[in-house]
Amino acid sequence: MFVHGYASMIANNLLECGEKLIVKNLERGMHRCDISVIRGGIHLEKLLYPGGKKKVFTVSYDDGVTQDVRFVELLNQYGIKGTFNLNSELMRSEFAWVHESGMVVKRLPPSAALGLYDGHEIASHSLTHPYFEGKPREFILHEMGQDRDNLRRLFGQEVSGFAAPFDYWSPLMAEAAKDCGFAYARISEESHSYDPPEDPYYWRPGIFHLDGELDQFVDGFLETDTELAICQIVGHSYDLDAEDMWGQMENIFRRVSRAEDVAFMTNIEIVRYLTSRVGLRALN
């Protein structure tokens, strides 16, 4: 990964001096790392997130449903930032459907969404939440671009992220996301990894919140030494009602909020930070 090559290059240059050197908070452009260089060996500290944090935690939740009200309150209580992926046409029509549990899942209308997500990120989830496989480029561009425009007008802010509806992603969709002006695209496939994305238009989240290994994944994140580690949990807030998961999620938020080496950022904040620091291949 580029971060390792960059740090190694600096350290090799320093080693040419042949003396014990310790360089703290090295600045080159906007790259920041702590480097210790010693005769006969080399030790590189990790590249860091804002505030000198080693890791970042975030959540990315889809659909903009009524349970988001309680979920946002929980995030705010523990100082955690989230990205909320919305379908503007389904918000306008106040779309509702019946969950297999019998619970009616309702989209938030625009009037209820305004102000709710303050301090968090608004991202596109497509205009009408279609399944994109087999759809022509013009259809994909309309679903992405029109939703982005609608959300920008509704919330009066930039919308730079896209989250794929359902479980399908393709090179055609990645190119469409770029053409529509998105800085990243979060897909649905889990990575079960803490590594930063190598390509922001194929960003696989760490774990879906209904995964049976959710608690173990968070345990691993709190213990990992992965450079620039990310724990991104994705899901839908209606699942927290349907599966009685509110207590589990609050326990996770409580634990990560107490970790001194964890930063809290939205998806676009992570992408922009990594782009400026370690050369993530974003266009914006």
C-alpha cells in the first residue's frame, strides 16, 4: 500500500546519515507520520487520523426510515458520526413496506428529515432504490444524478457519497458514480477487514450489523494494529427494532466512545482525509 512505500522512502533517506535520528510529527505536504530511525534498524510509527488517533469508527445506514430518529439520538449521545444514504423520491412519496416480522417500515418525509441529520453526512442511495443489474447507463446516471441533485436542494449541502442499493455493483456503476460527481461509492459486500479502501469507488464496508460476528469484529477493531484501521458498520435502523438490537448497538457505541485511540468521522471525511494524506485515488 502507498502509505508503507512513502514512509519507507523517508526513513531510507534518513538512514543515509548513519546516525541515530528521531523525527517526530514529520510533515510533507499533508502527510503526517511519526518516524523513529536508529542505526542498524528502522521503526516507523503508524500514519494517524485527526487528533493523532490510530483508528476511525463510523456507521453507514441506508434508506432514511423513521427509526433513524432514535438511531441519530444514540449516535449523538456517544459522539459518533454517521453517513445516512437516502432515496429522495421514496422520501417524497413516504414509501412504506411490510417487513417479514410484520412491522411496517416507513420512509421519513422530507419535513422530518430536515435537521435530523445535522452533524452527520447525507449521501445518495439512488432515486428509487432499484436493482441496477442489466440497466442501461442512462438509467443509472438518472437514478444517481437526480437523487444527488434532489438531496443537495433539500438539505442545502454538498452530497459527495453514493451507497449502492441492494447487493449489485459493477464497473459501469462505478464509472457512473464518477460521472455524477460522487467522491466515493460504498458497496454492499462486506470486507470483514479494517483496511482502508484501495479504490473509493469500490468501498466494501467492514461488516453488516446483522452479521453474527458483529461483536467479535468490533473487539478485533479495538485490538488491531492495522495501519489507518477503519471499522465501518452498515445496516438499516429498522433492523434494530425488528431484531431487538438497540441494546447491542448501544453497547458497541459505548465501548468505542471510550477508546482513546479512535476517531469518529463520516465516510466523506474519511475519503478526503485519506486522499490528501496517502494518495487514495479519488477524483474530488
